[in-house]
Amino acid sequence: MSILNPDEIERATVIDATDRMVIPAFVDSHTHLVFAGTREDEFEMRLKGLSYEEIARKGGGILNSAKKLQTASEDELFESALVRLNDAVAMGTGTIEIKSGYGLNPESELKMLRAIKKLKEHSDATIMATFLGAHALPPEYKLNADKYVDKMITDVLPVIAEEGLADFVDAFCEKGYFSINQTLRLLEASEKIGLRAKVHVNQFNSLGDLPKLVSHGALSVDHLEVMSNEDFIALSGSHTIATLLPACSLFIHIPYAPARKMIDENIAIALASDFNPGSSPTANMQLVQSLACIQMKLTPAEAFNASTINAAAAMMLSHVLGSITRKKKANLLITKKIPSLGYIAYNFGHNHIENVFLGGRKQ
Ligand code: NIG
Ligand code: FE
């Protein structure tokens, strides 16, 4: 460990942390932070009784976001995402995964991934990029999902490899979206260029796909609001992390993932915001922890762990991030005056973070 000499001590900025806590910055391992346009019109439709799936079938949902994204420029995507990213950082997020998936054609998927790359270059946050190459089917491929997956494999993956545009691959493995065979095909082709899999699965249905993704060696399986016995058995003791998204459950009124039972059955869980304009328009990881406690019966310490070190593991970053340890990156938060760590989840809806340091730099 390097020790400061008297000169350096003289020049150092001293921050009074009396009655405050110094904690690792939050790690948000599942977001769709790059998007064009918001969807509060759909929010109102749902308040009047339509379900998320009904709105999607009417051409809303992901297709609605895709239409808006296709006409936005890379710079516009970058600029609007940077504002959202800075907001997330102010609430304590120091590491964040961001997906493509609203492009729905090769050119627009690449545009999203290039905007994410630019965010990496302009932010002190640690950013990981995921190629969500199978998120929804554009109308012209409605009856030909196989062809759509082929196109993503042949037209997008080589460019990702050449420009270093992604760290992970993802698919929406769900009834009405992509089958397990289509998902595995995309995963296998992506793994050849070094992308590990983080997969949306079991959001609305348990179709027997989750055990296949675990035995395939997925780094994480995300959502898991609907779980069968077989799904629990497959995940228990495995190296695949269950990434849970309680803000999505709150916002679109679907069940919460059975997190308590998962922990009790030896399943490693991470919490993430799922920040996106349709099903979870928040990047507030403090709120995510509150929801995990209130709705999923996690203790505040478990929710904190799932939002830091476990979430770092869900991105293969736990050796450098997710806790305050010698040799790890100095992504640190100083809270406001609070009586205990548990107070963050308890006093829900507030921002308890006063100072954010990423890579040792004050934000
Ligand atoms: O994780 N489930 C699929 N994808 C996103 C929602 C995307 C959207 O509605 O725009 C999710 O919830
Ligand atoms: Fe998602």
C-alpha cells in the first residue's frame, strides 16, 4: 500500500465523514439506459387496464422504442444517455451495464453500441456493454425469427468483434419473443468472439429454458419472476447469478422474483434497476434495495450485497469492484448523515448519497 508523504498529506482534500458511512458505489448489472423518447403514454394505458403484453401486441412496447431509436442519431443517443447516466451516478451507481436491443436492425443496433462505447470514453463510471441481439421481432420479421437471428449473427457480430463494441450478449427468451433454440444460437455465435451470456428469461413464463441456460454456462439469468421447481434445482449451487429486477415488478404489476427462497436455496442473487422507458423507468439503486426488502423480504444487508459485490460478479468484475478492498478500484460513496446502513433501504425514496468518487475522482 502506498503511504502518503507529508507533502501529499498537505495537498490532500480532507472530507469530514462524521456520522456518515463510506460504502462501495452501487453496481447496476442490467439496464437499457440508451433509448430515444419516453413511454409515459403507455404508462397511462396500463393505468386504464391494459397489460404490458397487450400493449406490446398493439405495436407499443419495445417496437415503439425501436421506431423512435431508428430515427435518432448516435450523438443524440449519446447525449440523452449521458444525462441519465450522470443522474444514476448522483444516486450512487458507479458501475453499470448497458444493453443495445432497441435497434432491431443491424445498423441501429450498432448505433446503440457505439453510443455506449462513447459513454465509456466520457464517464468515470465503469460501463459494460451488452449486445441484446434478440429483444423483439420487427414487423418485417414477424414470421421469421430464425432469419432475424441469422442476420444479427452475420451482420452485427463481426463488427462488434472488429470495433470492440460489446462485453456480453443477451436475448429475450420468452413466449412471443425468442425461443431457447434461437437464444442458444445467438449465444454460441457470440461466445466465439468472447461475449459471455446474460439472458432475459422467466419474466412471464417458465418454459423449461432456464435450466438449459444454466447448463450452457450463462453468467447470469435475469428477471425470474416466474420460477418452477426445476428452475430452482438448476440454479441452486450453480455459477449462474440470478439477477432480479424489483422496480420492473413494481412498475408493470407483475410478481416479484422469489428472492428469499433463492437465497435460502443457495442461489447467488444480484439486484439491478432494469432502467428502460417501458417497464422500469428508474435507475435508482437505493429504491431497488428498498423494494427488495419490502417486497422480496431481503434484509437490508442482503440487498446491499446484491447491489454491490454480487452484481459485480454478474459482470465478472468482483475482483476489481463491488467492495472496498486494497487493490480494487476506488468507487466509493459517502452517505449523508445516517444512523445505520439499513437506513438507506428503510427511508425509501430518498437520496442518501452526498459524495460519489469513481476511480478515486470526486464526481
Ligand atoms: O427487461 N423484458 C424485456 N425487456 C425489457 C423491457 C423493454 C421495454 O419495455 O422497453 C425488460 O423489462
Ligand atoms: Fe431488461
